[in-house]
Amino acid sequence: MRRSAALFWSGALALTIGCGDDGSPSTTTDNASAGSTSVATPLTSGSTAATPAPSTETGGGTTTTSPGPHTDGVDSSGGSDSSTGGETQECRGTFPRQWINGTACGEPQIQVHYYDEDTVILRQSLCTSFEGPFMFLLFGEDQVLLEDTGDGNIPIADEVYGVIDDWLAANGRDSIELLVVNSHAHGDHLQGNGLFDGQPSTTVISPNVGALSSYFGIGTWPDDIVSHDLGGRVVDVIPIPGHQTSHIALFDHGSGLLLTGDTLYPGRLYIADFPEYVESIERMVAHTETEEVCHVLGTHIEMTQTAGQDYPFGADAHPDERELALHREHLVELRDAVVAMGGEPSYEAHDDFIIFPLQ
């Protein structure tokens, strides 16, 4: 729901198109080279444990929440999506009752949550970066896709390969290919990329239009939407520039999750190129019109549980944080709002997100 019709940003915080996701100076890699591939020694399992029972474990540098039936330790936040227009599907995954949120900086650097047995959500601690970005692992039979590698200074590669080892052991497998892709090229989503370069059975796709188009077979950027099969799990790759030139969304047919990066999440939606952004939102709405959408998941949380209220820019603690999941109805709400602005983009606060043009 829209919180206020048209609130205009007064310029108290100077932001430029070259800024990062929250307006902070950020390294981008639009001109980076194409992704490298290493297929030397395959990954091998370092564990013989079966899929863990539902529990929450804290130790080392991570917190792990395991999959299983809905328990006091895990909140489904699920049910069927009441999306507008698109098909709905039962949400089989779960979310934790609370993400690490920077309110107690003895918290682990990375929270690892098993949304389901083949889908893992990771969150970087706000104590290591006020961005607190989320990352996603999608397991197929042939490949596991990692979207984003965080804002640096965390052992993201060790954690990801550890999760892969556990999955291999639970599934009686010896190896699987890891595909690393970024939602977009802002620094708080790719600082860990270098930790995966040259690793066995790992392909890292550079987050630029050329590399993404080459790997996934996107003929005309950004109009073409292509499908990539991880092995029994098909993911649609949707170009969505506007926040950043090489931004993509991923729609996972297996789980019904639409991963929208920084284009839509519960927070401040920084828009660098408004016409491109509007087209990208329309592209996602049109593509999901006949798809079974369960949740829409972005890569940050910046909203509190109070409708329309966000945390101050740069806040490194998020007490009373809103849940991560949005739904397709939010995507439609966003589409309607930005289309209604015509050629005059403006700051506009809604209950669950804030439209924040940088122009």
C-alpha cells in the first residue's frame, strides 16, 4: 500500500548515479572481463552427515538454520501468495523468525538459512557492513547457482563450499559445478567474487552485460529473457537495468522465488536510469503474469515493521526489522506507481518500499 502520494527528497543526502546501493561510494565492474572457468579437481564431500534436522546452530563465523517442518525455531512466512495477476503456488520453504540484524555484534559474520533442502539464503552481518546484503544458493542436479558474494571481509567462499559439501553428502554425490553470478555490479554484492576465481568446479561470470549475454545466450539486452537449466531446476534470467546497467532478476521455477536484487526489496529503491527502470519493472510484471510466484526476494532490508518507515541511511543495527519477503502484488504496486509518475520521477514512500530516484 502506498504510504504517501508524493514526498519529494529535499537533497539532505547527496547521491549520484555512481553511488552504491545505499548511496555510498561503490566499486563497479561494468568493464570487467568475461567470467573465468576452472574445472580441475571436482569438489568432494567433507562430511558424511545426512540432511540436518530442523534446528538453529550458532558457531564459528556463522549461524545455520536447517530445513524441516515448521517449528518454534523457524517461521514459514509462507502460505499461498496472494499475487495480483500471476499464478500462485504453495510456498514450501521457510524463513527464520529473525535474521541477524546488527543489534548484538557478537553475532556471526554470516547467517546461513535453509529455505528448503535445495535453496539456501545467506545474510552478511550488519556488524561487518551496514548494507547487510543477502545472497542465495540454488541447487540443481548439475549446477548450484550462487547469486552475489557480499560486501567483503567475510569468509563467504569457505561458507559456500561448506554448504555445498553438506549438500553433496546428504544427496550421495561426489561433485557439482558452482556457478557464481551477481545480481548487479555494485560493490556490496561482488566483493567476494575473487575468492571463487580459479577454484575447482567453479565458474564466475563477470557482472557486465557482455559476459552475462555471452554465458546465458541473451541475444538482445535488455529485451530478451532466457532460461538456464541447473539440472532439473530451470531459472529464468531477466535483464532489469535501471538501478544499475547490468542488473538481472532470476525467476526460479522450482521454488517460485523471484530474486530481484536491488530493483525491488523492502527498502529504498535507488533508481539511476528511470526510463530503463520503468521498462524493467514492466518486463518482470509481464513475465510473471502466467508464472507461479511464491515470494519476491531482494538483497537488503531497510524497512522497519512500521509501515512506510525505513532506518536512517548507514544504520548498522536494525531492531524491529521488516521481513525479507515481498510478493508479486508489491511488484505490481511498484509498476503502477512508477508508470503513474510519467517522465517526472519523484521520491515516494510506500508501506513496504520507498521509490528513490537519483535523477
